Amino acid sequence: MAQQAEQVPNAATKARRRQEIMAASLRVIAAEGFAAATMRGIADAVGTQAGALYHYFRSKHEILYVL
């Protein structure tokens, strides 16, 4: 049985995903406020799991900084 190669996102895909995360973060933070917003809530808005966000941003504070 052949193993499937793990797909590594290229720079364009990673940049696009960062933009999706930032847009979702803006919606969540606007609705809930920064203090109440969570990485899990942002991940839900993006349609992924919270752990995946950490491949793109170190923290909620970093997301706010780039917004």
C-alpha cells in the first residue's frame, strides 16, 4: 500500500489562509470583544481546529497586532 505524500502548503496558500484567519478574527473580535474572543472561537469561524491556527500565528495578540 503506497503512502500519500503529506501536502505542504506553498507560500501563496499560506498567505491566503492567513488572510482568512485575519478576516475571521476581525469578525469574532468585533462581535465578542478582544478579551472574550478565543482562538477556538476564531478557529470555529474559519472552519478549522484551534491548533491549526498556531501554524500561522503564535497567539491571539499576534493576530490583533497584524490587524
